[in-house]
Amino acid sequence: MNGNFNQKLREYIGFTEEKLKEYNKHTQESEAQKNLIDAMNYSLEAGGKRIRPVLVYAFCEALGGDYRKASAPACAIEMIHTFSLIHDDLPAMDDDDFRRGKPSCHKAFGEAMAILAGDALSVLPFEIIADDEFLTAQQKVKIISALAKAVGKDGMIGGQVIDMENEQRCDVDEENLRNMYRNKTGQLIAVSCVMGGICAGASENQLKTAAEYAYRLGLAFQIIDDILDVTSTAEVLGKPIGSDEAENKTTFVTLYGVEKAQEIASGITDEAMELLNEFENNDFLRELTEMLLKRKN
């Protein structure tokens, strides 16, 4: 990775951290909800790669926009992602006690407050987009519509349902896995790229290409997750390993083994790289794509 890439990545992440604090800060009017805001921020500030907001900014800039005017959708997608992690960790779902090396939200604040923190983080994104000073009314409607679809029954939440139901099945094949990953992981990554494009005034063809790139990126990202669940350590990942096997989940690793799964992820990443050729200013995105393929956590 070259210095320009690392500098830009730090810039995007630093801006995200700054704006997340601004969007969910304590005020005199919200003093009665202090515990809720603390629980929301506990999970928002737990770290993570901030890949989704980075993609919002990167596509905004790649398509000629000012990324600093895309902070609302960028922080919105990180809030949505965080809400999904809080709920995933609950005893009724994956029952994970740790997230990113820290006690899960329900361990730190109790189950009821964790549920409410997740709920709050699922709706605050639409408020900050609607109230944003930089987006036009048309852009706001387009972004809110795309984000809602990416999160709902035909998106992330629908993918989670497929994932849960697959735990009770012994006939899960690659087609099923690809469909589940497209919804559970790919939709939020795709809408991140699309929202960045909308902020930049991209054409419909550009938005479609951005989404197709993102679906491939999301699939490769999830396959690498499958591999790391087998090959990494809890210290490196910041969460328990071996959870897929413990929960009877079929993954690309259980279907094909680690080496073949890595080959598939590499091939899908190559497809994503090809789609980036449609965008002139793609250097950062190409390095980001390569970094995610080679990540260790």
C-alpha cells in the first residue's frame, strides 16, 4: 500500500469518527436518555474498519464529488451496521459475549438497553440524512429509499433470516450461500457505494456499476470472514473464532476448504477490479479492494 492510500484512508476514517461523535452527542435535552446514548456510542466507538463509510467517501470522490458533503450517508451506514452487530450478538441471535475485543453491548449495558440501542441506531440514520444541509431534497429521497431497501426484508435483515434458517439445514449449497451473502453483507456495501455516487450526482449507469462492484466486494469480504473464522485467533479478530462450526453454519470453507475458498475470493475480487475500470479516478478503490482481500482481521 502506498503512502497516499494510507493517508487518504486515515483521512476518511478520522472524518467519520469526528462526525459520528457530532451526530450522537449528549445534550441537555437528552439527559434523561443518557444511558441509551452511552450504549449507542459504546458500540459506535468500539473500533472497526469503517469500510462502509470509506466506500461512501471514495465513490463520492471517484465520481467528482466533495466527500465532506457525504458525511450524513457515510455515518448513517456505519450506524446501521453497528445496530446489526448489537442485535447479532444478543443471546437470541449469535449469543456472542465479545465484539472487537470488548464485551458486547448487551454484556456492558444489559439486554434491554442493547436492544434499544440497536433500535435507536436503526432510525437515527434517516433523521440525519433528512436533516442534512448539503444534500438536495431529491438526493435525500433517493438515498433514504436505497438505504431502507438495503436494510429491510430484501436486504440485510432478510439475509440474516436466511442465515438463521440455514443453521437448521444440511443441504446448503453455493447458490444459497451467494444469495445469503448478497443480502446479509452485500446490500450494505452496495448501498454505501451507491449513496456516495448519489452525493456526487452520478448517472444511473454509474450507480449500477458501483453496485455490481460492491456485490462482488461484499461476497469476497464474507468469504474472507469464513476463512478467518477458521484460521485466525480470537486476539486478532477481537471475537471468538470457530463460531461458524459451533453454530452449524455452512460456509465456503465447509463446502470447499480454506485453499479453494481463498481462490474463489481472489477470483471474485478480480471481477470487482474489472468493474472499477469504468471509473477514471479509481486508484484508491483498487488499493482498498486489494487490502480487503488480504486482511487478517
